[in-house]
Amino acid sequence: MTEPTFPTAVSRRAILAGLAGTAALMALPARLLAQIAQTDPVFRHGIASGDPDASSVILWTRVTAPDAGQATPVIWELSDTPDFRTLRQSGQFTTDASRDHTVKVLARDLPAGGTFFYRFRVGDAVSPIGQARTLPKGRLDRLGIALASCSNYAFGYFNAYDAIARDPAIDFVLHTGDYIYEYGGPDGWGEKVARTLGRSHEPAHEIVSLADYRTRHAQYKTDAGSRAMHARHTMMACWDDHESANNPWTGGAQNHQPETEGDWAARRAASIQAYYEWMPIREPEQAADPDRSRAQFWRAYTFGDLAMLHTLETRHTARAEQIDYAQHASSIVDGASAERFRKDVLGAPDRPLLSAELETELEAALRQSVNAGQPWRIIGSPMVMARLHVPDVAALGILPDPRPQLAAARSSEELAKLAADPAVSLAWKGLWNLPDYTDSWSGYPWALDRFYALSQRAGAGDLVVLSGDSHSFWANSLVDGSGRPAGLEFGTAGISSPGDFIESGFSPKMSVTLDRAYAEHIPEVVWTDNMHQGYVRMEFGRGSGKASFVAVSTLLSPDYTTQVIREMPFERRNGQVRFT
């Protein structure tokens, strides 16, 4: 479907246009961003690049053609300069309804650490210009990654994406999932806000079919901040749950009802197909292992001699079903029974998150990085890895003791109503020091122990984990099951999804108090914040780095400001990573 051509001349300027950039390249963001607002309707969903290695990168767009029933030939062009005076490569890609009129080209045979400019043409229509990068080889002294997650169209403008596009410290974007959300309709999550902004989800119901997922992806790609970020930066990604449905496991999902929504396997396949069509990621045959299925979506990236990054797939290839507290609450009556629950139910063996194939590849990649002497081993995790066991917020005087209310309940209906009360639920978990969510790593201690064991076998007790999912900022100091240091974790708040405490109905003052309780009383948590939306700017040097937690001022208008609400420097010392 694609017919590339390759000019023979490779300019010295192109080879030098790597991560360090030049003064001319540094001036480009404003020029690239300015032309996003003037996009031709044929390219209303923008352009994107992603899934790079040292010699190739995916280039993506979607064509809105006058005749959707016909195949559309699309010209793509790649240049070393934004004026496209000389083309490095060009070709034609024919798209049609079978792939929802998306275009995905793998630009090959490129120099490592290169910065390139690309665009697409259909007749007289020309797309915005995008900037793409290949991974560097050899010595690298600095790397900047924007950590993003949880972008819900209904809750407001993707201003954090726009801020990432304008951030000069960013080299690549890592999106750790919840790129779209499946909810919709008058009762859909966020709909109250969406109606005030004209951002109600399309289609106007929960998405289930392939057509539904395609329509939702298309809507998200029209956001101006999204289009700006994708045009400016090359993305690496992994999915979490909402790309398919809330809290999936291999046999179903919390937000899938077979009696009304059909077969789970069919819905999951539709969500994965739409994801591959609409995201700048390699098809299995273009990836390192062409025998993988689309569901086996994990990646290994190498940034010269400085760092490796490995993403995880935790939803569709191995995950055991989540534990439901409601099925066990009546048996948890004291400390001893709570400990039995943690050990025998949550901690039961053979409750995996990662597939055996992923574990094998991850251990090999970590060992290779250690042997190569790279300073940084980065893990892209869809969920928070630190053990988030709720502190006893009742004993701390933050929330009321839930036991009198629970004891006074006279029916299962009353108990269910109390269990749905966020204050009662949180306080009950705190009484018995249980995980806040059983869908996260904290709900799979056997799987977490396996993860730490393989990293220790590889000699990598010095991980930097970058995580999403929680809608909160995190700085965590990780330890394995034996209490040995395992690395650091930085988690990002949502691009637009609200913090859990605020969204659960707690007041701003109470939400801040709960954040503080988590930081002061959960051993692995150093700092957390659920009050903001934004992203984390990760900067890695040879022996030290810094995480900057960047918050946007509003989601309700595209006019916004940013603020770094916290900086967390860290360093390597004696084979470990630690905060400084």
C-alpha cells in the first residue's frame, strides 16, 4: 500500500540534527504550532509520529475524503528541513474504509538521533507539518520525556498536551494509557462538564463496536492540544483500560455486560483494531517480533548509552480477574482476618499481570542494559506500582470510623449503599490497611513480587518507573517484598481526568488532607497530589535527573497557564537511585 522513494543524498546537516538540535530547530515549535489552527479539513485529525527506533519511525494521519466509499491515494513526504526544499523520502499510501481512512507509514533507513519533518498531500490539500525523531545511538548526555496519561475529552480541553508541545525540554512523549475513554451518553462520566463546553462524547453512548471506537478516536484527535502535541513530538505509548473498557482482564471487564453488550472478545478486538488504526504505532510485522499479536503490545526503546525504556502490557494478555472487596468484606472483621485476606486472596499465587513472554523479554532487556552500563532503566507502567495500602484515616481523625454505620445496616441494600459512600469505603480500607484499588499493582502482590524478582535477577534494582492511571501526581520510593530498594516511581496526574478524591466528592480541603495522609503514612509514598491536571517532565542526565510536575491552570478554556508545582531531583549512587 505504500511505495517509498529514497533520495540518495544524505546531508551532513540531517545527521547533525539530533537530540541536541540547533538554534533554528529550537525556533520551530511556534511555527509548527501556528499552522495547526489552519489545518485543511481533509486533515482535520492532524498528523502524528511514534514508535521510533534508531533508524525508523511511524508517520500517521487520517484523511477525511469527499467520497468515503472510494480508496484515496495519499502522498507522504519526509525532509531534513521544514521548507521541504529537498526530500529525503516520499511515497504514496492508499487508504480506504477498511482502515477508517487512516494512513500509517514506516519511514525507514534514517540516521540515528535525527530530527525530520513530514507532511501528507491529497490533491491540493496539504497537512500540517510534523516533526519526528529517531532514537539516538552512542553517547547521550541528556534525555527529556513528557509523561502523560488519562485524557478524557468530556472533562475539558487537553491543555496539558498543548503545554507539552510548547515545552522545549521535551524530546519524546510517553503516554501510559487511557488515551480515550469509553463512556458516553447523558449519564456518561464527565457529561455534566462536557455539555457546558460542547465536548459531549461521540457517539452519544458507551462505545462497544468497531465503528464506535473509531468515532471516539476520531473525536479525540480533533482537540487542538492533541494535534499540537502529536505534530511536535514523537510518541511512545502503552494502553491501559479505557481504550477498551474500565478494568478489563483476560476474560471480561468491569464495564462490560455481556447480556447487553455482546461478546467481550469481540469488543476487545474492535477496540484494539481501532487503537492500531488511530495511533502512530507499528503493526506487529513492523515491530521487533513479527510473530506477536496486536494484543501483545509492549515495546523496548534504547536511548544511546544513557537509558532504556520498556513499556508493559497489563490488560489483554495475562491479567487475572480483579478481586472484588464486596465478595470478601463480611469475612474481614479484625487484623488477623485482614491479614489472611491480603495473603490468601489478594496474594494468591498465579494471579498474573504480565504474560510470560513479556516477563522473559523484559528481563533480557534489563540485563542487556545493565551489562551495557546504561545509567537509567525506565519502565512505562500503565498503573502505579507502589503499594498504596490506605492508612487508618479514622484513627488519624480524618474520617469517621465506619464500623458503627456498617453495624447498624439492616439489609444488604443498606450495606451496598454504605459501601458506595467514598468516605465509608476509604475508611473501611484504612481500618485493615488494604489497597485503595485492587485493579492496580497493589491488588496483585504475587505479580508484583515476580516483577521485582526478575528485575533483581537482571541486576536492575535501580528502576525508574513512569506510571499513569491514578489521576494523581506521585513521587514514590519503591522496595521489593524483602524491603530492598527497587527504584523510584513518578506518576502523572490526568491530562484532563479529575483527581479521585475530588471526583469522589471530598472537599478540596479534605482532598489535600488525604494526600498528606498518604504521603506521611504509606511507606513508599514520598509525595502525592490529586488536585491538579497536567504532565510530568522527566529529565535524565548522566548521573542525576529531575522530575518536574507541571500543572495547567484550567481545563474549561483553551486559554491557560502552567505551573511547576513540585520538582523532585534524583540521582544514581552505589547502584541505586534515590531522591536528593
